Amino acid sequence: MSKCDISIKFDRPDRTYRGGETVSGEVHVQVNKDITSDGIHLTSYWKTHGYGNTDGGGDHSETLADKSQLTAGQTMTFPFSFVADRQPMTYHGHHINVDHYVKVAVDVPWAFDPKDEEEFILVPGERPPEMTGKRDEIIDFTPETPTQLGAGCKTVLYGFVAVMLLLLVVAFIWLLPIVLLVLGGIWVRKKMLASRLGEVELKTPHLLVGAGEDWPVELKFTVKKTCQINGIEVKFRCRESATAGSGTNKTTRKHTVLEKVHSLESATQLTAGELFEKSYSVPFPQGSPGWGPTRAYSLDEGSNDIVWTAQVRIDIPVFPDWTNKQTVQFLPAEFFDDDGTRQAASEPVASTPDPVRSTPDPVVAAPDPVVAEAPSDFAAEPPPAAEPADVPEPTTASSPILPLIEQILAADRFGDERERIVESWSDRELDITVEIDRVSSTFSSDADEAYRNGWTVTGTVGGTEQAIEVLTPADRSVDGLGRGEQWPTRIVVSKWDSLYNRISALDVTGQ
């Protein structure tokens, strides 16, 4: 038995807060053994998890109780409150996830500290102070950490830099022919394009972009030689990049979250001497109806990046295409509207759709009449489709858990109605199949003793899209299961997880 049982209760059932709002609630501590405590401490922070190395920040700490002697049977309640970070937002993607946490620990000297950790959801609210209204520069939201180097450290650093520069010079001499060949190819391509289009001037004054707003583009050039073009287009692309390991063991995985092409000009003929000068307003992707703006906001955190690019392309048949690609910073629309920001920060968020589900974020583009079909060399990996319903309709009538899912669907998602429904089913054993999303070790101190060092299987109930989490004992061989596999098991439902809109259950196979 743990020395203390700790539980964290938020003041909002859905644990959803806007940036800049006050996150508050209560911490309950039940003492099971007499212990000396050096204090009870609460911290809040965010971190990434997924394929890449862990990035994080935003630490907030406070002391709930000072050093004291705790007695078995003692029960304590501590209120807490702090101001939520303004970014990064909660995000669940393909290789990258960003989550915010509140952690409470009882500091026990010379022993493992009893602790509990709970997630909360951060959605756009107040604008970060780094945003001053300028749109022409990408903002670095990562705080700089000043470092002090002694004279000895500086000498070593300078020596290392000198050696590296010497090695680069040697390598450059050996690679000089290849470098010259590449530079020559670039120069020839540039001259070929200039012989047709002249010098192309592209202006994109907004490097900071909000969901759904118009992105201004200006093109200007004087045609040098009469030629045919297949068209002019802009391609927006959002891509996750997650890096694991370091040095020679470093690997990076990338995933295209969204790719959308807008046609600016259809096929036409350009005449020599003609001045081509046009301005466009291109609608930036904003998401799908019912889900609101996409939550794949730009992220630059070392090992985990979400990068948005905009590429303008003049398609010339049987000839090199003129292209210009630049990185843009995609941020919540609330950050660009002072009035909307203040309103959003003051309104409760309980009535908004669930900002986090058990499946990856459905980042898809809204239909747009000016969107052109992308050519084959622009083909994008299709984003995951998702229905905006709170709990999807099950599709398998034979599942014994179907009546429970139907009751959950019909219940109000706010309040405790769903918790009470799930609790009423806690005395039934159900045979189900879980479509696996993830298998991880169970570390929760709230888990029953038999499941505490076992496995946690998350996924969906087979034949439905209802999210479920199943705790299994350590001797249950599930660690070899992979994403997408079907896992038959027998469960007893234990509770409703309002944070992820999922059923929590215990595996009772073989009992």
C-alpha cells in the first residue's frame, strides 16, 4: 500500500482552459502510514511525448504544505490555482503529442515520494506577449537561458571551434568540385527562368498567419519571351518532424498533416514584354466544419517541430518551374484579434467541442471553391478523417458493450451523468475486441495493486469508434501488440475518463 493516496480534482469536469485563464481545483491527500514529510509540492508544466525526444517547459511550482509529521488515517485537502500558459496548445498528432499536467508529490526523505499527475487541456486564449502586432517576422517563443562561461571553458570552446573550422576547410577542398557543380546547376536554372519570365518579384507580407484568414500574395515580373504556362498555384503544407536519439543514433520521422493547393491562375500564354502584376488573397486552411480551426499550430521545440510552408509555383511545361517556398508561422486566430481574444479569454469553454480525442487530431481542410486538384508530384498523404460527433455511433450490433455506448452517447457530456452510467455497469463482465492504438506500462498510483505494474492498452472498441483504456496485470502478454491489431479480451468497466471521452476498464481474462 502506498504511504499516501493523492487525487487531483479540477474545478471543471472537462479540464479545459484557455491560455491566460486561472486553472484551479483541489488536491486530496489520504495518509496510509505514519511518515515524516518535507513538504507537499504542486507543479504544472507541459511536455511532448511520442516518437521524438521529450521537450517541455512552463514549470510552475507552489508549496501546499510545509515540513510536518503525517499520521495514518489523516485526510488533507488543499486548494490550488495558477495561470495557464498561453502556448503551446494541447495537441495529439501522428508522431507528436503536447500535453499539460498538474503534478503533486509528498516529499518523503530517503524514500520514494508518493505522487499523482493529471492532465488538463489548453486551448487558445490570450495572446502571448511576444506578439507585438508585426506580421513580417517569425517569433521565437522559446525563452533564452543565459549561460555564464568561465575563462577556461571559453578557451576550450574557442579551440573546439577552430578545429572544426579547419576540418570544414579540408572537407571543402575535397568537395569543391561537387559544390561547384551544384552551384553551376542552380545558376543555369536561374538563367533559364530569367530568359522566359525575367526577374520575378514575390511579396508575402504575412509570415504570421491565423486559421481561415486571407494570406496576401503579390507577383510581379516582365515576360522576356512569349511562353505557355500551365498555371500559377500556392501550396500550403503542414508537417510534423520528430527526432529521437542523438549523434550517430539520431533518427527523424516526418508526417504530412495537411497539404492543400490553391490555384491562382489557370493555363494561359504570356506575351513577351507583358507586365504581369497581380495581388491575391489566398484563404489559409482552417479545419473542418464542426471541429473549428485546426490545432496543428507551429511548434519549434528542438526535437519536435510542426512546420508550415507556403510554396508559390509558376508551372511551365517542358521547362524548369519557377518556385519559391518559405516557412510561415501558423497560430490561433484568437492571437490576431484583440477584441476576440479578450472575449475568448472571458468566456467559459465548457460548451466547445472536445478539443482532444483518443484518435490523432483530425486536421483537414475546409472545402474551398478555388482549390485545384494537385498534380501527381504534389500528391499529399490524406489527413485522417473524423466525424465531429462527441461519441461516434457504434457499428457492430453484436458487441455486448453496445448498450453502454448508446447510453453514454445519449447522456449529457457535462456534469456527472456519464460517470454514473459507467459506474452502474461496473459489476458486469463483458467480452469485447479492442483495436489497438498504443500499449504502455502502467505507472498510475490510482491503479489497483494487481494492475499497478502491468500494462495499459488504449484504442477503440472493435466495430465502433468509442475510445477505451484497459489496464492489464503484469503477467498478461500484451506488450507485443501493435497499432491496428485486434485484441479480444474480457473486461469490467471501472470509470469514465472525461478528459479523453473514453471508458476505463480492467482486464479480467482468466480470473
